[in-house]
Amino acid sequence: MLFRMSRLSQFSQQSGDESPYILVAKLDNARNMSNILKAVHFKDSATCFVSSNGIKVTVENAKCVQANAFIQSNLFQEYTFKEESATFRINLNVLMECLNIFGSSKDSGCFTTLKLCYKGYGFPLVLMLEEGGVLTDCSIQTEEPDETLDFDFSSANVLNKIIMKSECLREAFDELDMTSEVLQILMSPDNPYFRLSTFGYAGSTHSDFPKDCDMVESFECEQTQTNRYKINLLKPSTKALHLSSKISIRMDDRGFLSLQYMIVNDDGQVCFVEYLCAPDEEMEDDEDEVESSVR
């Protein structure tokens, strides 16, 4: 990473010639982008997919979990992209460090302005950040992207779905026994409808959510489904949970899990972060245990 700092009277005067760049995006508050990326920042690097619709940042772990942060083009005050698509890999640690170079607190009352520029394959991602007349110009080297996982998660194959307030789920996660290796999720048309279970050193722990409680906005369940997911793979998703206001939980016919978080930024705009997780393959198909969980 290369960066330099200088004092300017106006940030806009330093725009310069933007013609060589295929991507130019301007944001009045860099914190809006930083918060979204914070929700998927659990690995050192990420793959960025750029299109006219915006930027998707993908982070993966153990070929079993994938997190996607969607930064829509309308989140930016200005967004210009001249190609059909562009993909590159970037060091997420460095990107976060640059975005927060003036500090990450919103209590100062002073926003950091951001301008993103990218010339295309092989070129660095350039960030220009300005706060209080001081400009920081950062250049982050991009890399050849690795092939990302295809979970083939389709809405057409979703069997069960619940939309609820994140506040409710945050409280439930605080009560679950995180010494458990797995988190078991049960969804059923009948009571208990939606149940989270762990199996730790202190025994089994369950959190039930009635489908008609105030915290549940929508409940769609075609059939009883019980799947387990490794807790160490789901733990990073709690970052998004704490930043979000609502969450959509879906399971498809293979037991793959989608956690989609709705995050409202400082300007009131809505962004989405999605975690996709494969079920634990080591789970035994114990029908007695499933039946006892439903009772």
C-alpha cells in the first residue's frame, strides 16, 4: 500500500482527469462503506466484483461458507463504470485500514469523503479520502482473483424462510452455548416453528420463536427441516447481525443456509450482506432426535 497526505482547500479540486479509469465512485461518508465491509471482514483478502449495479465483495472460508457484501451503485453520490464487469482480489485488511485512516468514530461530527478509482486489470485500486481539508491518497495493489464458490442457492429451491428483527436473534445468540461444535436450526409448520439449538459442555440449549410473535415479520414453512452447521463457520456472521436491523433466514432443499442481513447506514440507505453456509456433513440422520425436537 502506498499513501500520501496533503492539505487541500477543496476535495473536488483534486478530482483530476478521470478518463483513464473504468471505475470512479464518490461517497460523502466513507463510514457507510466501511460498516458494510466490516460485516464480512473475517479473512485477510476478498474478491471484488464490479458492475454497473455496484460492487460485490466476497469473502470465503474453508469452502463451506461465503459472505457477500453488496454495495449498490445508488449508495454512492456518483458512480461511473465503463465496462460490463471487472473482478479483482484485494487485501481486505489494507482496504479497511485505508477507509478508517482518519478514525472510525462517527462522534466527531466530521465525515470522511471517499473517491474510488480503478483503471482495470493489473492496476491498483486508488482511494482518495478527505477530512477537514486533509487528503490521503492510497493505492492498493490488486491481484488475480481466485475462483469463488458456487453454492447454487436459488429462491426456487427454498423450503423454509423466516424474516425477523435482528435484535431478537442477537439476544438468542447470547444465550446459546458456544462451546457446542454445531448450531442446529429447526423450522417446522408446527410448534416450535423456529428453534435454535446447541449441544455444549453444559448440555443442550434451545431458543424457540413462535411464528406470530412481534419480532417475526414473516414465516413461510413448507415442511419440517432440521440441519446442523458448524458454529466456527457461523461465528463471523455475528458481525453482520450486530450491524443489521432485520435478518432473513432461508434453507433450501439440500439444507444449505442463507442469512441475509439488512443494514441501514448513517444516511438511512439500505444495504445487504448475505452469508451462505453448507450443512455439517458429519451430522447423522437420526430420525428419533428430529422427532423429539419437534415435540
